[in-house]
Amino acid sequence: MKNILKKTLLGVCAVSLFAGCASKDVEYDDSSMSTNVDQKIDEVAVSDESTMVTSTINENSSNSIDRLQKITNSSVNNVQSDVDGKVVVLESVHFAFDKYKLNDDMREVATSNYGKIDETIQSYNELKIKLEGNCDEWGSDEYNYALGLKRAKATKDALVADGVNKDSIVMVSFGESNPVCTQKNTACWKMNRRVDYRLLP
Amino acid sequence: MSKIILIFLGLFQFAFSIDATMEIIKNKSSLPTINVVSAIDSSNIDEINLKLMKLIQKDLQVSCHFNDSSISIETEFMANPKYKVLKENGIDLYLVLKVTKDDSAKYIVNTKLYDVNTNALVQSKSYSTISFARYPFLAHKIAIDVNRYLNAPSIDWMDKFVIFSRYLDSKTSEIVISDYTLTYQKVVVKGGLNIFPKWANSEQNAFYYTSYRGVVPSLMKQNLYTNRLEKLLTSDGMIVCSDVSDDGKKLILTMAPNSQPDIYLYDTETKIKKRITSYSGIDVGGNFVENDTKIVFVSDRLKYPNIFAKKIGQNGVERMIYHGRNNSQCTTSDDYIVYSSRESDNEFGSNAFNLYLMSTKSDYVRRLTTNGRNQFPKFSSNGESILFIKSTDKSNLGIIRLNYNKSFLFPLKSGKLQSIDW
């Protein structure tokens, strides 16, 4: 930075002196070659992730994800999972602003969800539980994704404490990219600070 | 006699020194004035004429090496300049453009730069593009060439790409490259949720980003020109490339292999990752400082986001900022940090987020903005400028020219930005 400042000061002096220098010798710069701006843009390749084959990710899991994407939420606070025809409705857990600790009310919701998950696991012991952490729009990019992850981790800890095998749980943070409400008010932002539970058969 | 000569020489030197000093002080505020005009015999392509001319003028303003003359002059491209009129209006440099469209529908821009003080044509150049949408790159090239004539500090950074991601819908985003004003835009990754793009090297021929195509997020590296896509790492929860070392060989990542977001150093040659922070809360957004021996990062160690520093390989963590209620974004260059700070206690509403510049080696702190929500700060590659997003009633892209204490805004039509790199 010091070097940059030094160079800049010298440059500014050069620029400044130019203004008052009427007898400056000049050189004529005539480029015979035309400058074309297209090359570096034309060669840019475009990739479409939606058309790619996911070869390195477990195909079964991928299919499960695809299937779950089609499941509609019955309400903004609940997520339905379809486990071989059986519908399991799990309530989303909500958090205070910039917090990732479960309060007593939300701990009860987590326990209630555990009961439904435990019942389902009895029939499908290969079941995976996916916890999706989400945030409101009031955060910075990277910090918000970490906050979403900490929220998912809090619900994972609750499930493990209740008796779920930790290896059957995967987590992902969507930061502020997955709002269930897009209005600009505190009630809406509160709904977006949540963890969604999804079951992957 | 010799004493008289010595005294005379001494007085002469003294007088000259004073004069020279005064001249520099006098001229510090009198940058060369440039007048940019579009020739009346340009093809009838008013839109590109107007847009191109305005963007060249804006580029020259942003360079901070010119004063812009607002007088309107009508001229044909080949006509000799009316030097007398130009001098009377205090114009030092005179740039004439002529835009034409050839038989293959290619846009050709011819330029002539005149030095009014010497009554001379000093630069004559030609630029072309096949697409009107690419006129921002024509403008930046022309501004760079005019600046080069003055031997002023380089503004070659104007011709570099900016890369950013923007949200389109729930769990859907795209990655876009653009010129530094975000006027020209081209989508390079689409489909699904693809976020946190980061240039992989100074040549800008590849970039890293986070893909959500699998069950857990993956860190991808994509070549901009060959489309070669490489999956580097995956992590439960999140994975983000926060910074790339100057030589492109080391990355700072935020990832959570043990369900805990911490900062890691990743060697792209050995493929070995090393955990740098191990705090039970949130550590994110690591950036190299002091020749890559130290990182600054964002942590909630004080129960709110703030900026901390840590030497790589050592245990101690140093708090860097002692004001603000939410300091959750930072960017670094050499030994300098620019961070965004929320000034008020209210977590919602029209809070002011201001940008500050500080040194890691002294108590130096300088406030860079005064109002609005100023976020997503990013240093330019040479450390001379800051790019940021300013939100007031509407969003703008801001450029702060640090050495000149000036900032410029460009209207933003890009939707909700997720992340940006320069």
C-alpha cells in the first residue's frame, strides 16, 4: 500500500504538472491495429448445473432430494415428507434474531418432531434426516450461512440427545436463500429464521 | 565577486524552489480538463453514441486524473479542432469519437485525442465489437488509453471482470461476470443454488464457487474458458472459499466437517487442509493479511459478529474493532482491512451500515461512507479502490478511490446480490 501511495503521488504530480505545461513535447500514438473487445467475452463458457449428471454424489440420495423437492408445504411452518407413501409432517423450529439456541417452546417442538421421526424409523431404519438451516435477510452473506448451520446443529443436538443416531442426520445451511415469506416485516422475518426437517427414505 | 555569485545562485535556487513548490500546490487541484465529444458524422446510432460517451466520461471521472468539461461542441471527426475555443474554455485534452457500423454489423469506434496546449493530435485509435451490449468494455479500453497518454497511475483494473452471484428465487441463483460498473453482464453458471464465487487467480481464467447440487454443499473450481469443472471438497452444512492467496496456491475456506463452522487453510497443490480456528460458535469470512501469515475473520465470540485476527499456526486471537453492533463483512489488501459496521442498536429497519478502512499494524481507522447501507466491500486487486453495494431507496454499486478520497455510484439493476468478487 505504501508503494502504491508513493507511485500514486508521483502520478498525481505528473498529472497536475501536465495541466500547466504548455510546451510539453508530445508523441503521436497511432495504433494500426484495432482493439477488439470481443475475444475475452466470446470465449467465456457457460455451465448449466441443472443439466449436469451428479456422478460423485450418492444417486439414491439425489433421487430422494429430487422427490422431496416436489413435495409441497402444507403450511409455512410445516414440511411434509413422503416416506414410501406415508406422509410425515414435521414442524419447523424457529429462532430469535441472530440466535441459534433453542428456547423452551422450540425444544418442545424438536421433541415432538423426534417422536414422529422415531416412529417412522421403526419401519424404515435406513431413513436419513436432513436438517435445513435458514435465516432472515438481515445478515451478511457468509455469516448468515454459518448462522443457518448453527441452527441446524442445535436441532441435530436435540435429536441426538433424544436418541437419534447422529450418523443418520445430514445438515445443510441455505442462509437467506430459502425464505418462506418475502414480505418486509418482523413477523415474516421471524418465519424465515428456522430449521426445516426433511426425511430422506 | 565569487561570494556575490554564490549568494545570487543561492537566492536563485531559493526562489526557484519556492516557485516549484507553489506550482505543485497550485496545480494539485487543477487536473487536466478533458472534453469528450461524439462526432456529428457518426452513424445514426444515438443510443450507443450517448451511452458510450457517458461511460467514457464516467470512467475518466472515476480515474480521478481528469476534470470533465461539460461544454457541448459540434464537430466532424476529421475536422481540425478549434483550439482557440477549447483553450478559452480551459480544456487541456479533447477526445473525439466516431461510431460506425460496418457491413458485417460490427461496431467500430475511432478516437482522436488532441493535446490542446500543444495544438497536436497525440493519439488515434480504433476499437470494435460485434455486440452493442459490450460497449462498456469499449468505454473502459478508451479511458485506459487516454489515461495512459498522461502517464497517470494505471487504471487497467477498469478492464477486469467482476464476478458475482445473485438470487433469482428460493434456492435458486446464478453466477455472473460483468465489467466493473456491472453494466455488461454474462451468466456463467445457471441452474440451482450456486453461490460465493471467488476468482481463482489474478488472470481471472478460473473461479471457485459453492454448489448445492448434492446432498451436502461442494466447493467447485470452474475454468472460465474451457468450462472444465472440478469438485475440490464437500462439507456437511456449508463450505465457502473466502479468500485466495496472491499466488493462487492457498485458499481460506469456511467449512464444517464436524458440524461446526470453522476456518481452514487449503493447499491447492498438496490438497491438504488445516484447521485454523476452533471456536464453538461462528468463525467465517477469513481473509489473508500481512503476506499471508495472518488472517482476519468474522466471529460471534462477543455474542455479535465482529472482526478478529489470528496468526496462522498460533493460538492467540486478537479483537480488531471496538465499535459498531454488527461488523460481519470485511475485505483485505496487504495490511489493510475494510469492514462494514452497523452503527445503531436496532437490528431491523433503516440502519446505517458504514464502511471503515483500518490498518492491521497501527491505530489508523478512516470512515469511508456516511449514510445508507454500505455492504459487500471488496478491494480491487491493486488495493487502490473499494467496490461496494450501497442501498438507500434503491441499490447502487459504489467505487471508492482511496488515494483520492472520492467515491462514485452506478445504478444497480442486478436483483439481490448474494456475493461479489473483483
